[in-house]
Amino acid sequence: MRAQGTRVKSPAVEFCGNRMERHFMSRGGAVAYLVASTKHLGREHKEAGPGGKHREIQRRIDALEQLILDVRAGRVHALKTPTAEIVIMD
């Protein structure tokens, strides 16, 4: 039970001096967001020449693909990016 007069934090919270947005979405919506992010990185990956940048982008793609599997399986319930937090609502 909350004490009378206690303030509830806004869905937008302070993060590193900038405002972080909080988004609530379905599991399917979160997967769609991650798939779109992976496709965007895939385009960057094709444009990147060989070397460190190419490997870094591939590492990020691999991590996103694993995250997609984890979100679909229900092992992940929230994601945090530098500018937003995504809360998955089942």
C-alpha cells in the first residue's frame, strides 16, 4: 500500500541526462521491432568493408537474433536501449 501523498514516477524516466521513453508492447510487437532492427543492421553489414566494423556489426546481428529467440520463448520481459525501455506485456 502506498503512503498518501507519495508520487508515482512518470513513464518517462531520466536516463543519462536525457529522457528515456518507456513503451509497452505485445510479445509479437517486440519481436517485430527486433526483426526490423536486425534487417537494418543487415543493410549496414552489406555496406561495411572487411575489418573491425564488419565483425562488430555481425556480432550485433548475432546478439539480436538470439534476443529474438529469447523474447519469442518468453525468457525476456523487458528490453533497454540507450533511448528507450520496452516492456513486454503478455
